[in-house]
Amino acid sequence: MPELPEVETIRRDLQKLLPGRVIRDVNLYFQGFVKYPSPGEFIARLRGKKILKTGRRGKYLFLYLSGGFRLVVHLRMTGRLLYYPETTPPTSHTRGVFLFSGGDELHFHDVRKFGTMWLVKGEDISRVGGLQGLGPEPLEAEFTPAFLHGRCQKTGRPLKSLLLSQEAAAGIGNIYADEALFKAGLSPDRRADSLNLEEAKKLWAAVRQVLQEGILARGTSRRDYLDAGGRAGSYQECLRVYGRKGQECPHCRCVIERITIAGRSSHFCPACQPRRP
């Protein structure tokens, strides 16, 4: 699933391409990704709208439109937004195409059909599932060591589960959670409420660093992720533990292990991230 660095990369790409474009029409090849309003209303309301700017909240991408509308996109596991400067035939996995005045297009490509979109205005934003409960943006000033420590103190869940919950910080998924915990020297199954403030500061710094690294590398392309131009990211070349079960730790050469926490695979170094009894 695209995480904060991948969605931010797509947002930055689209910010260079879409503001000022007018949506001439929308073709839906799979209506199931439209969650609000109805597919017919979705198309009718988008026609003639000008794209003003792009935005992001956690893993949600926003297109701000004329008339006070916002198109909210969640790519889920295999969703892609691909920009084409001219008319391009859809593929078998193209679920929708946004056609702009002037001939360029934005294709929504989604192999597994889990991606979702909402077209909202004003209070309709409450219809976007999961958006209201997001924690602070981890690269913004509101995300502080004290805030993270306070969140940790409120739950006995494993640290990995807390990071994935989106309550402590918005936009972190499996890859960057594993990488941040490794950098902070914390086991993914350690109870969150066992962290002291100094340890929370290390985790705060690690979260910010790995997300910034991911953005600079234009995301992680292990399976499905591509940016808006159809290009792969390169952060997979920098991964220290994620997806490296059985390989040597880059720091101590101990063998990296994988455990399951709340149904999710978690990779860690047992020497650099010692588990508590």
C-alpha cells in the first residue's frame, strides 16, 4: 500500500501538472471505486471543474476544485494515478479516466479494485471513511516527541500496532514503521506504554528521518507503486530490515527475523532491537 512518501511524491508530481486543468469528462470503467456521491452524480459534478491545487492528509490525496469541491483519493493496495499528456487507451486495469480540456488525461489504474474516491464539499468531508481519526502529520510541527510519548502512554498495544493505527501519526504503513523502529532500536512487539520520554524522542526522530528519506527517493517500489509519470521509486534499495528476513543486519550482521503482529509481518534485528521478556 502506498504510504506517506509515495502519496506525497504523487501529490508533488500532480501539483506540477494539474492546477489550471479543466475536467472535460470522466469515464468510469469500474464504478465501485466511487464511494460518494453516486457514480452518475460524481461524473456530472466533476464536468467543467477546474483543478486549483493538490493536497495530502496521511495516505489520502486531495484535488481541490473550483466550486469548493474536493476530490479525495485513497489508493489502497494497488491504486495508481497516471498522467498522460495525450489521449491514451485504457488497459484492463484502468478503472476510471479523467479527461481534461486540451487532451491530457489522468488514469486511475487499480489491479485489485480496493482504491476509493469521494467528491465532497463542506461537511460532506465527514463521509470520507478514516479521515477524521487521523493523528498529526509526522513531518509537521504538531507532531512532537511529547505528543508521541503521550500517545504511547495511553495504550499497551505493541509499538508496531500503534504506528499502523494512524492515531499517533498519519501516513505510516508497514514499510516505514519497520524502518523507523529499527532506526530507533525498538522491538516492534514492545508495549507502547513501556517507552520513556527519551525512547519516544528516538522514535520520533526515526519516523521523521525514514519518511524524509522515502520522499527523497520518490517512494518504495517493491510491487505495485509507480509515481504519476509511471516511474518507480528507489527507496527499496535503502531498506535496512523490511522484506529482508534471513539476511544480515546492515549494522551488526545478525540475521534479520520476521514476526507477525496484529496480522502484519514485522521485520527486525534481534540484536539491534532486543525483545523484552
